[in-house]
Amino acid sequence: MTKSSINIIPKPTSLKSSGSSFDLLSINGIYIENNSTDEKEIAEIFQNYLRPLKKLKIEHSTHDVKNKINISLNPKHNLKEESYKLKIDDEKSVTLKASSKSGLFYGFQSFRQLCDPDLEKKIKPNNTAIPSCDIIDTPSFSYRGMHLDVSRHFFDIEFVKTYIDMIALHKMNVFHWHLTDDNGWRIEIKKYPLLTEKSAWRVDRRHEPWKEQSPANPEEQATYGGFYTQEEIKDVVAYAKKRNIMIIPEIEMPGHTSEVFAAYPELSCNNKYIPVNPGSYWPNIDIFCAGNDAVFSFLRDVLEEVSLLFPGPYIHIGGDEAEKTNWEKCEKCQNRIKEKNLKNEHELQSWFIKEIEKFILSKNKKLIGWDEILEGGLAKSATVMSWRGFQGGIQSAKSGHDVIMCPVSHCYFDYYQSNPENAPAAAFGGMTTLKTVYSFDPIPKELNSNNSKHILGGQGNLWTEYVQTPKIAQYRVLPRMTALSEVLWSGPKKYTYEDFYLRLQDLQKRFDKLNWTYADGSFEVNINSVQDNQQSPVLVSLSSEHPGKPIYYTTNKDQPDQGSKIFYKNFPITKTTTIKAVIPKPDGTLSAVSKKTFYFHKAMGKTVNYITKYVKKYSGAGEQNLIDGLIGTTNHNDGYWQGWEKINMEILVDLQQSTKVNTIICGFLESHRSWIFLPEIVEISFSSDGERFINKKSYVLEDGEHYSDPNRKEVIFNELNQSARYILIKAVNKEICPNWHAGSGGKAWVFSDEIVIE
Ligand code: ACM
Ligand code: ZN
């Protein structure tokens, strides 16, 4: 019998440990206090889990007994929904108390994580010791969700159940089932059999990259797809219920619905048959006609059947990314706008959603939708899923609506989790690392305590354009959902990433036994600077997502390896220096080399006063960003760029004493697809007192080739031969996207990464 440490994820609210341990073999039965079916059901979960050790009998007993697992579900424990107390006693008993069945279930999930992972494989472990401890545990957020898109790729019932098992182990309690989308309809609707005969199937183009899949040829057989029968759905709903998981079904509308028109073309604006689409085409303009009453009869019929299948309180109606081009041209849609006195197509969408809301409320259900349902006016009872960022959620919570936070920045698990160059398979564009997920706080600072109670929790989303198989699905979400589960259960920013990471190593052993695939995370060394006025203008800081692993680095341009210097603490530089760094991977090989050049210059470690402020989302390294010696890549999201939206960038560099300046180099980004343009003009001027500015110089820029790949541009002012303490720098924003651009009239951005002063 050996002693084990306690590494539960999500970390319990309170955990006391005596340091001693308890032998599972000393248990000889399970006692339930009230002989209720709920207690019995949980007792059976313990019984099954421990069967490889012993066959334990379940019996009724009104008081705790030694050598037993004592289970009590009783309101008198006065524990909140989902909360529990678990005591593993040196006196050789296990007691689990809760005032809700869900609390008992989560008590089991913690107990499970105390046991040797071999039990996950249903084999007798060599180690039968578990640590003695006393746990009191309660979740921070009531909504802890995971989403799965089964339209872009189809996942069978077996995997859906595994996904639910994954959710349960993490003490999460919502499964958002994205059942319909452009690439396939996945739920049997008895009244509309063509949805599963036709809309569930597409031509098989899995050998082609998602965005390049060629359209169906006329007469070509649609062979890829699938759907769930209503019997299968009932089975999954029951499976989830046993695991305290509510299922939210999503039926998309008015957009992301082109697959419906393979079966019922009359429901689109132009009444046109379209085969179910393999891959993406974007924007997808084939959406439900908002002027056709038949659309609403169809949707009411569909939602009627959906509401009977799913006992939970919510129905998700999508609402995202509905491209309104056809509505602008459609006579029926335009008539509806007139008839209902609506201003535009946004109000038409809002009217659409409110029509559906009436029906959903009549079924005693609640409507939930993506944050686009805010546009044109939010339906009164709606709960909003904020995905495009935090803003939709903030606005909704302020107006008294419930909100689920799932911003792309922290919760999109279809994104890369490490540098795309080193990732094993193509993913969706962005990058959300494990550390980023762990830093997620569902409650933005903009909300006061009154509004923030509307933030019910958060959710991880798995869109499956780039997820072809169950193994890839697991690889994408594990362990990012593990980090999310701790944010949502234990509370955001409660524990350090390092503490979480240590416990994760243990949980991953359990994933191995369960045969669940997971990602190793990012093996990139992050190279950053921290300000330090004492030793040197800036210090170099190296970190990774794998605390405890050595970071090998060089400063002389050599390739780093196990023989290179090991990073222990932040170090100074005194000249322009290229840092290269690696860490070892689990297989013993070294990570790809991270490389960053520090430009040593006269403004480093000095101050920048922001006359106009960058947007918080694009803060780079904060107030030091422009003079920290570090430049960005061509990815505006890489953490080295600051962005100004619709306003000029205007800053005052304070060199703190009169300084001879010869050259100023200003770095800007041009990334047309992200609405980022070069400034029209860059102006500099100098001052000794910060008030009177002289010797203004300007530099006029022109746009590069339209939509060329993102590029970094340096604006260089040479031979200045100027002594000054203050330098005023202004980069003039176009303010709005130019006529040639897809965002014409929309807000234009200026992005800057560094102002080198020499
Ligand atoms: C979404 O990602 N379109 C909700
Ligand atoms: Zn129409």
C-alpha cells in the first residue's frame, strides 16, 4: 500500500488531508441512508467502479458504519445543488453527503480521481490505497458546458456517449448538441422524412481540404453523413441525465440552413434545390425565407418534435452568421419588412427570432441563441451565447438577459492549441492554448455584481470542419476542456496554471487508461520582456506551458540543444540580441525552435503616454508594448501588436532626459482580411518640455496590393540629428475601410508593434 497525492481536477473548494491513506480493500459494503432510488443509483456507480476489487453489496443503514461507503442524500445536510461532502476517514470509512443527487454524483467523480487509474480500465490495480481526506465542494458557475458540431462531420452515438462521459468526469453539466448546419441535418423528424433521407447526406470529399472540397456533380450519389433516430436520441438523453448532464439541442435558423434545401427547396428565398454541401463555401447566402409563412409552419413542426425529445429547459435556435443578401432581393422578405414596419434586414431577423420565441415559450421552453440575435433587437426571454467576444455577453447581461460566455479567444477548441507550423493536423485558423483557456474569466470587468449574476457560466465549442474522427475530436478538446472545467467549477484565477498543470499530469494517466486521446499542448517557448529599471531597461523572460521542463536557450544565434544554457531567471540584455529557445518533448526530442530578436534601443524601459488608447483586446504587452524591443509576426493576434479601431494612434514617448535621436522606426501591420490597414500618414515631432513641439516630419503611405498576405511595414525616419526628451508620434487611421474593401464603410484598424528609437 503506497501513499498517493491528491490531484483532483477541478480542484475542490476545500480539501484537507491528514497525509495518511486508506485501503480500498478494507471496504466491504455500501450503505445508503434513506434507501432512495437516487442513493441507490449512485451506490451502483460506486459498486460498478470498484467491482474489479470486490463485489460490494448495497444495503440500507441509517447511520455511518466503518468499512463501508456511506451515502446520504438529505436536505438536512444543507448543501447547495451539485455540492457535496466527501470524507475518506482513517477510521476506515468513506462518507459521501449531499442534498442533491447531482452532489452525490460529483462526490463520486472526486472519489474516482483518488483511486488508481487502472480502475478506469476495469482491472484490479496493484495500488489499492487512496489518500485520507476531507472535501467540501461546490461549483462556482451553474452552467458548465461543452458543445459538439455533428453536422460538419458526423459522430455516431457511441462517440456521443463517450463525449458525455468526458463531460461528466470534468463535473461539467451541459452538452450542447449542434444538430443541424449547412453540411448535414442530423435529427430524425417524423413529419419531414426527407430531412434524414436527403439533408443528412452529402458527397464524400473527405480526401480534399475542407475549404477546397469540390461541389457535388449532378446525379452523384451522396454517401457521407448520418443522423440520429428519435429512439437513439432518447437513449442519449437518458444516458446524459444519469450523469447530471442537460442536453441543449440546436436547430439552426435563419442561416446555416442550406442543407434543408436539398429536401425542401421551397423554404429558401429563391426556391432552389441545392445538394448538401461538402466543405465550406462562404458566405452562404441560402437561408430560410423570412417572408414565407411555410417556413414558420415547418420550424414550428420541427421544434415541436424537438421539444418532446429533449426534457431540458432550453432550445437553441442558432441565429449566427445569417447572410442577408437574398433577403434584400426577395420580394416576400421585403413585403414582410413593409407589412411589419421593420427598418431593415436586421430587424427582419429579430422579428424572425421573436416569432420562434413565441412558439418556444408556448412549449414551456427557453430560447437560447448566438450573440447575433442581439442585432435588430433581442427577444425578451432570450439567453445569449456570446461567441464573437465578450461584448455581446456584456450588453445582454446589462439589459438583464442570461448569458453563456464562450468567446472565440478562450473557448473555441476547434482552433489550434499550439503553433500551426508544428501541429499534427490542420485546424481552424486561430490559436487558443491551454494556458489561454486556463486564464479565462467568464465575468468581464465591465459588469457589476448585479449584472454579473446573469453570467450563468461558460462553454467550450467544438466545430468540426477540421475534426474528421472521434480521436481528433478528443485531441482537440482534451485537455483544453479540463482547463475550462476548473475555471467554471473552482472559479476563474483561483489557482495558478502551474498548480493546475501538475494535477493535469495525473488526470492524463486516467485519460490513457480510458483510451482517450489528448494533446500534449504547446511546446513553444514564449519569449517576452519585462521591464526592470534597476539592472537593465528590460529583462528577457522565457516560459512554456510545461512548467518544470528545462528551457534551453542561446543568445549567439546558435541552435539551442540540451547542451545550451538552461533558463533559471529573467536576464538582462545590453545590445540587440536574438534569443532562440527549445524545450524537450515527452518523446525526448526537442521542440521547434522559438526565436525572437530584441531590438536594443534608446526608448526601451522609458515610458509611452497614450494620447489615444489601443483597444483592450489588442493590448500586446500593455503600456510597454511599443518600446519593449519586441516586434510582431504577421499574425495580429500574436500578443505583440496593439490595435487602434477607427481612431488615430497618437503617443508621446518620454525618454526621461534630453537624448540624441538619429533614427525612428515605426512598425505597422497591413492585414486587409482582418480590416487592418497601414496608416495614411505617420508624423513625428520633438519637444524638450512636452508642450512645444518642433521639427515635424511626416511620411505618407499607400495601401499594398489589395488582400495580399499580411505584411509588416517599417516606416523609417533617418538622419534626424535631433536632441529631445519627448517625441510625439501620430499614425493617421483611415477610420473606415476603403471602397475596394469587403468591409467598405466599416471601422478600419491601425496596428503597431514597436517604435525603435536610435
Ligand atoms: C459560431 O461560431 N458561428 C457560433
Ligand atoms: Zn425571402
